[in-house]
Amino acid sequence: MSAPVAKRGFALPAVLAVTAIVTLVFLVAILALDSLVQQTRRAVETSRFETQALSLEAHAAYIVAVGAPTADAVLVRDLDPRLDARLRIDGTPYSTPNASPLRLSLQDGAGLINLDNLPAPAIARLLAALGAPIDRRAALADRFSDYIDIDDLARIDGAEAPAYRDLGLPPPPDAPLRTVDQALGVLGWKTAVPRERWRALRDDLTAEPSSTAINVNTATPVALTVMYGLTDDQVAAALDRRRNAAFTGLEDLGRAAGLRLSGDAERLYGFPNGRFALKISAPGAGLDYRARIMLTPRDRERPVWIGEPALSLSPVDERAERQTDAPLFPDPAPGVADPGRPLRDG
């Protein structure tokens, strides 16, 4: 009787299968480790940027608190003779002397679109700028007015608490807005306004119930369009004129734009209101920091307030931008605010 023949051909596939499984385990481990490294690096970048942003925020607050305000800037020469004479507060971009410069801008709140003090024509123009469908703008404007007024009477196309309750939505505050994003709570606004348009105009808006100031010398291009109905060409003409000399009032803006504008004789149209929107960006890291600096000189315990701080990712289309010709941000204490190690580019 002959000996049984051993089965052949199974050893190599088994070895290959084990090798493949081991290789797959190693690949998963390597990918997990790489992901962890990337997350750690991102956390370090974010922490470093936030530290730099807070330092710049403190310097900006110091300058606007002790400097001399003008129609479109804060005079800072008295702080240090080596500094530039003016820190513009019309959104002009500044840079920092990092290897990977940060961008900083300071915008006078009186040059923004104040949602708490918008006349009816301006509300309609704002909805147009936000991309709301033309056939819905009248209703959206009425709903917005109902949302912030103090009564509970609905306008023709408006909506008060019962309409919100029927849809399971929070009722209107029937009070001025405290934050810009509250406007998205108006019935129909969130669905009517494209998200990208809201994001693009978000920095042109403010909610300041205690301020009725309007500063035509720091108004953003969007604010000039929404508040006064200027066309793109008229905005360009107005901006070109105010680069050379500040406007003396609303009528002066109208002459520069080729319009006849008149306002309230008792209202000042050309001076800051002590509220500033601060934006600091790290283009290489794709990060933005925003905050509001508020001056309250009558408050002896806290004459300067910093509110609504927010750290966020930059829009993708802004991350590759570089401000190579932006002036350096004036540092009132050179050497104190060391920008630290540069953020990683890319």
C-alpha cells in the first residue's frame, strides 16, 4: 500500500493572504498616524494664530482708545513719533512683518449697514444685494420690520408670533437685533437668501441698537449701495473722491456721486461711532478671527470692551490671497507683540 500524497498549492496563497492582511494593517496604522499628525499640526497652527490675533486685537484696542479719531482714521503719531500718522478705520488692509504675514483691517461701525436702523428703501436694497428673489422681497421686508419692532401688529405681508408658532419657529423678539445673525431668524430669510451671498456680505453688516450714527467717510461700498442707492460707477466715484479728502456730509457725498442727497440736519454723517469691527486673517493657514471693539469712555471701570470674538475657517476663495503692498499695522509698543514663529504656508 503506497503512502498518501501530500496536498500541494495551498502554502503560497496562504502566505500571500497573511502578508496582504499585515500590509493592510500597517497601511491603516500609517494613515491613522498621518491623520493624527495633521490634526496636531492644525491645532498648533490654530493656537498660534489665535495668540497672535489676540495680541493684535489688544494693540488695535489700545490705539483706538487713546488715539485721536478723525472722519476716516485714528491719529496715532502721539503714541510714537516713528509710527504712521493714521490708522485707517474704513476696512483698509494692513499686514504684519511675519514671514507669513497676517492681514488686519479695522472698520468703523458707523460705516456698516446697521440692521437696527434701516429705512424701508434700504431694507429692499439689502435684500436685493443678498440675492433674495424679487417677488419675495416685499414680504421679507415687512417680516423683517415686524421682527424688530416693539409691537405685535403684523404688516400687510409681515408676520408676528402666531405665524412663527404655527411653523414651530421661535417667535420674533419684537426688539432691536443684538447680533447680525439674528436676522436669519426672520420668517423666510434663511431660505430666500443664498448662503454664499450672506457669507459675502456678513462683514458689511452690524447690529447696534444704541447707535444711529452714519459715517459716509468709512462706509463700505456695499453700505453706500444699500443706504443711498448708489450704482457701481457712483460708488467708484465716491471712493475715488474720499481718498483725497473726507466728505463734509451727506450732501458732499451726493455731489461726488452725481446724486442729490439730503439727510437729517441734526445728524452727523461723517464721524466714527466708537464701535469697530476687527478682522484678522492668516491666508496661509486659512483662518479668520473677528471681534468688535467698543469704546465706552464714561465707564470708568471698563472704558474699552471687546465682544463677539469668533475664530473660523477662511472661505476657500480667500485662502490664496496675498497683500504684498499693504502697509504695516502700526504697533504702539514695538517688540512687545512679537508675531512669533511664522505660520506654515499652503
